[in-house]
Amino acid sequence: MTDQLNSSYDVVVVGGGAAGLNGALMLARARRSVVVIDAGSPRNAPADGVHGLFAREGVPPAELLARGREEVCGYGGQVIPGEVTGIVRDGEEFVVTLADGQSVRARRLLVTSGLVDELPDIPGLRERWGHDVIHCPYCHGWEVRDRPIGVLGLGPMGIHLALLFRQWSDDVVYFAHTNTPPTEEESEQLAARGIRVVTGEVAAVQIAADRISGVRLADGIIVPREVLAAPTRMVARTAFLADLGLTPSSHPSGAGEYIPADPTGRTEIPGVWAAGNVTDISAQVGNSAAAGAMAGAHINADLVTEETRLAVEAHRALATA
């Protein structure tokens, strides 16, 4: 990584995760001037490894990102540590401002700032997040297979998550917590799969010897568990986009907020693309990287279209001069 920020670029990428780095890689290979501004707070930082990623199964997140940064820089791109605090449009360009007071101009933007997992204020939950408090069966299911798993009833995805985790363990308990009790149909589904339902509010996650030992309810009852799956409210990191008029929308699933974009990553604001968890809250690392590559390719194509138009206009002016 380098701290030397140029005054302008073809593309500024906000966020240095899988989506941002793969988008920057595509753009750098297309001979575009591109900089990734990375706040250094990846969502998967607490995880021991990245899973479900072809040919890189189990790689530590920090190692994967370090290699990605090297690849981007190897093609002439830049990766700068910093936090973007605001973006405004100035004519046909954007002015991106950083927390340290620096600013940089860009012809196009790729927003890959990710999301924040909001957890309820239950003692022990945040402390074990990414270890034995997990949220995604495809990210962590194999690692917790055949262990006693609890699923916390949070938001609209709790029961769905309990049914999914049953694929990895035959000892799954659904803690209704403060959620609406399961419907008759849901209760039948849970019972048919052998998933026990525990009613009552969860008061704390019990921890012993640096691992989960159980879930304590408000009435004092402790249900032994080794793993707790907790659906989060997933909120896109987008405060810096407010001056552009690009604000997050409620996700159709009810699980959080996101920036809507088309399949190429193009948002409703001309010149702005988004990729990764900021626009696809369920995307894993592989999905995010692929979306970043797609957005990078389409940004380059958009710039080519603009440059071709300008070249044609210049050619016609010259021919009629």
C-alpha cells in the first residue's frame, strides 16, 4: 500500500474488500488510473478463514486481502489507507474527501464499502462474534458440524436459519427470544426436523474457558449450547454518499438496508457503481469479488463510450474547421 494520493483518477474505489480489490484489479488491467481507499475494517476480520471460495478455501481473510492489494498495485493501481467522509459532484467529476482532509477527483466511483452487522445488546454475543457466534451456515456450517447449535430468533430470517443449520447438526435449538412465536406452519416444520423451540427472552450468552457453554434465559434457565447462530441486521456503510443523494433502501427481506443497483452494479446516480455487501447483503467473498469484477468491466466500458463520443465530436470539429 502507498500513502501518495494523486489529485485525480479515472476511478476511485471506496472500500478495500473482495469487491473493491477485484473491481480495481479489472480496472488497472484495463490501463485505468484507479485508487482503492480502504478504511481497514473488513466485515469478516474476526473469522479464522474464508470458506466456499474456489481454490482459496480456508485462507485467512487478512492474507487474501494482502494478496489482492499486491495484485492491484502490480498493475499500476493504488491502495490508500483512509476513510471517505464525503463525496460531491463537481461538473462531470466527483470530489472525494477523506477524514484526514485530503481530497481527490474521480470520473467514476465504485462503492464497495460493505456493511455493518448490528447485533442486539445481549452480553457475550459481540464478544464471541465470528468465533462461536456465527450467522452464515455456508460460511461456518462445516466447522460447527455435529455440535449443539442454538439459533437466536432475530428478525425475519431466524426460523429459516434454524432450518438451514439442521443440515449440519441434528442438535439444533431455536430460541424464540423476542421474535413473534412461530406460526402453526413454522412450528410443524421445526418439529418435523427435530428442532426444539425454547420460548422466553435470552438474557446472556454463557462463556467458559474462552468458548460458549450455553444460553441463559431471563428466567435463569441455562440451555447448554456450543454454537449460537445470530441473524444480524445488516446495514450498508453509506453515510458518505448522502450529498450525492444516494441513500440506502430497506432490503426486501427485512434483514437490513442496502444500496440498490442493477446486475452490473450501476446505481441510480450516473457515474456511480456499487458491488459487494453494500448492495448484496447476502454475498459471500466469492460473490463479492465477482460483482466487483463485473462492475469494474462495466465502468471501463462506460468510460470507453464517453471517450469515443468525445473523440468523434473532436474529429467532426476538426473536419469542419
